[in-house]
Amino acid sequence: MAAVRILHLHSSFNLGDQESRTVRLMNHFGDQAEHSVLSAVDDAFGAADAIDRRVKVQFPKDAAPSLKGMPAIGRYRQLAQYMKKFHLVLTYNWGAMDGVMAHTLFTRSMNLPPLIHHEDGFNDDEVDRLKTRRNWFRTIALQRSNALVVPSKTLEHIARTIWHQPLDKICRFPNGIDTEHFNRRPQRGSFPGFQKRNGEIVVGTIAGLRTVKNLPRLVRAVAAAGPNVRLAIVGDGPERGAIMAEAERVGIADRVMMPGFLRDPARYIRLFDIFALSSDSEQYPISLIEAMTSALPVVSTDVGDVRHIVARENRPFIVPRTDEAALAQAISELAYDAGLREKLGTANRALACALYDEETMFARYRQLYGSAMKRADFARQS
């Protein structure tokens, strides 16, 4: 079949949960699709390194209209004009909402391709309360989109009740991963500088180092959990200095490992004894599914759908977001009970393999995208 041309409009294309899923879909589509990627944040294209070299992808940057700027008909007309060369437009999160508005304003007069919007969560400025102006803007901008994709029940409820989207437009597609790929032992050298002394327990997390992930909270919890607990944080981002400063302040800098971004978590994630999330906001984190598939017990703040994703046995270790003492206690309890860690890890892996396999996710996206383009050949390809 002839390759479809897909335009991706991102808030940022640095590697996070949403970008990881997008890249895996790109790799899955292979030579059946050609991609152009715009980012609202200049030079935020770190996820490009994870795209298979055989995939045809361009990053037009200054050769395309900017996603930044004040709302203006002229800007929107330029964005709409740029969309005309593609078969499908995919937009992601608040930073791409100007693209969604441009499509709604001009889709009929310019005969634009279908647009599907994806929402995966919120930054730290909307942790406690969604912004009224953004809610209003989304409600209007999404009027003529073909579909709105969300991964969690929480976001599905927000889309229906706050953004006033009709139920038949909302598609809740849980994130999935290659569950068999994560059924492996750690590879030697996969985690540079990894240390674990006799009797130590490693609490690990995989996250973009952003404010909303609140990793200083995890540093404090590990410090309070006991002297035999070591912390591994995999990821890059602007909060690295703040995280290390907090580790210095609470006296565990020598027990914190921060190797930066590491490709393919399956190569190293089983080096962790406990997987932890300390975020102020999550929805359906892929790293959580990866940890569960790797038979790890989970400690997390109670955000998004996390409580409903983990196995029932693991739910007592999902604690209130603002209760740092409970987070530390959960880590400590698991750190001192190897049998409990194994029990929770086994239950998490069984559930993840049953519910969160990526082949189901791929089939759902293929069907949605193919139907929007009226390309049955694309929808049914494996």
C-alpha cells in the first residue's frame, strides 16, 4: 500500500510516556507511514533517538509554522495551510492546541485532513486545579476533531464532563508494552555506575526530570526509609540539579544514582528491587506498566489511574500524594520484606501480561487512524 503522510504536533518531543508511545507506533507502522514532527518547545526532539532508522521522519523546525504564539487568525491560517499536504494530523496535549484550533477554524473551507487529538495528562501548573481558560479553549478547539484519545478513566471523565466532548468521540486506549520483551534478566553494563552492596535495596524510577514528577519527594522518602535503601533515577530534564541538591541536603547523595536517559528499560529495570513514582500528576504511566511486567512491586503516589492499574495486592502501597511519611513507610515495609516484594511483583506481572500487551494497543490505534483516513488497508495491517 502507498505510505500515508502523518503530521505530528507535540508540546515537546523529548522522551516521556506519550512520546514513547508515539515512537513505538511510528516504529510499528514502519514503511507504511511517513512522518513530520513539530514541537512547541524549540529543539525538544530527544525522542527522535528512539525512532527506528528505517522509519521515514522529518523535523521541519523553521521550515514549518510555529506552534508558539498568541492566538491569531493569521497564525492559524498558516498552520492550516501546512496541514493540507498530509493525510492525517495527530496532536498531543496542551502545547499543540493551537494546531487543533487552526484545524477547527479552517477544516471546512480548506478541506483539511482528519485530526485526532491525544491528551495524556497535565503539568505542575494544573495539578490541583485545571485552568478555566484552557478548559474553555479545549472545548471550542476540539469541536471538529475526529477523535480525542485518552489513556485513563480519569481523563475520560474530564473530557466528558469538563471539556464537554461527546462520548462517541472519546477513545480510551490504555497504554501497552511488549510484555515478553520485559521478561529478561538485566544486561551487564546496561546501567552505567550501578552499585548495590550486600543487604542494600534499590528503589528505582524512570521519569523525565520535570517539576510535576516531584522527584525531590522521592529522595526524601528514600532517606527516611532507612540506611540500606539506595535510589536510582533514570531520565533527563531540567530538575536534575534540584534533585541532587535535595539528596545533598538530606545526606544521601552517595546513595543516589542518576545515569541520565537510558534506552530500552528492559535491559536494566530488573536491577531495581522496588519501582516508585512520586509524581504530583500521572494518568497511565508506561514506566509503571514496564515495572509491573518486570515483576516489580510498586510504591506510588495516588494519582491518575495508578491505583487501578496495579494488582489488587499492591494497592495498599499506593499512598496519598501529599503524605510523604506514608510514601517512606511503604518503601521501608517493602525494603525489609523480600517475600512480600516477590508476591506483589508476581501479581503485577500476571496482571500486566493479561491486560497491557502492546499488540492490542497497536490494533486499536491502527483501526482509529485508518478509519479517520478512510484507509481500510492501513487499519487492518499487522
